[in-house]
Amino acid sequence: MKTQEQDWDAEAAERAVAVLKAVSDPSRYRLLWELSHGEMPVGALAETLGAHLAATSQHLAKLRAAGLVSSRREGTRVFYRTAGTHIRGLLEEVALVADHPGDPPPPTPPTP
């Protein structure tokens, strides 16, 4: 059985690159990791990072622009969460690639 190759989609590639750029910062990666465990307020996220609230908010704005997090307001507090369960999978896949950068690709199954 032959696998079907997808045609190059420049717009999809641009969106993918935007996601990779958003995740490429260590603080933003950490924020996503924390949020993949559940919703958190900005203040708690800033404390986790050991960063100022303003810097944390800027990182969260970049993650929101990339479509990786969403927020909700409760009174004066703003809570963030990942935009979906697939975000945790993205982080786990990146960790696997980082831990095994030179692994050969899996073997291609024989065609019948």
C-alpha cells in the first residue's frame, strides 16, 4: 500500500513555523508545560517562572497569538489554559526529538 504524499501548503507551513517559534522560548515552553496540567492564574504562572507579572503576560500573549493558549477573566484575575489536549502531545514529541536527535527513521513496512 502506498502512502499518499500531501502537497506543500505554504499557509499551513507558516502556521506551523509560528507555533514552533512560540514554543522555542524556554519560558514559553515552561508555561505550556505547566498549563498542560491545568488552568492557572497569571500570578501563579509568574511565580512558577520566577519572573515579573508583566514579562509572563507578554509570553502568554505570544502563546495566545499562536493559538496555543486561551484565557478567561474571573473578576480581576485572568486564568490561562492550553488551547487543547494536543498541546501536551506537542511538548512530549519535542522532548522525544530533543532526547534522540540522531535516531534513524523507523523502517518502512514492505509493500504487498
